[in-house]
Amino acid sequence: MSKVLLDTDVVINLLKKEKEFVSEFLSLHSRGATFYYNPIVIAEVYTGAFDKEFDIIESFFNRLTCIDICKYTGIQAGKYAKEFKKAYNKISLEDYIIASTCKVNTLTIWTNNKKHYPMKDINKI
């Protein structure tokens, strides 16, 4: 099945136990999907978290696989930023790095913010 990188918004909704997201997560898992994140996603989640939530967050991420950011991810992020920054000036560097993680590692991104990922060369859920 597919390798799925969870975008920050999806992780937050899963941590909040939003029914729609939990149901989709379980459905994907039952079809054999494996789930990933990168250091940008974990940094964004911890940035908005309360200290008392850290243990739950850590437990959640321990069940996923971390994809490290490498030189090629940085190169691809720069190419995406160069291509899209004028037409999509609201896309952050973090989103370009998340998108390039998907491209470099052949991952599908699960996001609720599809407007942040106009790239046609990455798959989206």
C-alpha cells in the first residue's frame, strides 16, 4: 500500500481524536498504509502544544517513522519555493520542506491544507 506523510494539521486532528481523521487513519492503516513524519512536522506540533501534552505527543510520534531531512530534500524545497513563491506567496518554507520530503522519499502527503501543496509531482490525500 502507500507510504503516507502526515502533515501537521492532520497530526493535530488525530491528537484531538477528531472522528473523521481517526476513521480515515484506521481505514488507511487497514489497507496497509505506513505513516511517516519529518522533523518540521514534529517541531510545528510541539510549538503549539502545552507541556502537559508532551507525553501523549511523544507516544503518538513513537508509532510513526521519522524521515530525516537531507541535502536532496533541501534542494527540492528550494526548487519548489522558486517555482511557486510568486503565485503562492502564503506557502511557508516549512511547507516546501514537507512537500520535498514527500517528493524525495516517494511519500503521499495527507493534508487538510491542499492549497499549501500545489505541486503536481506529489500525491495527496
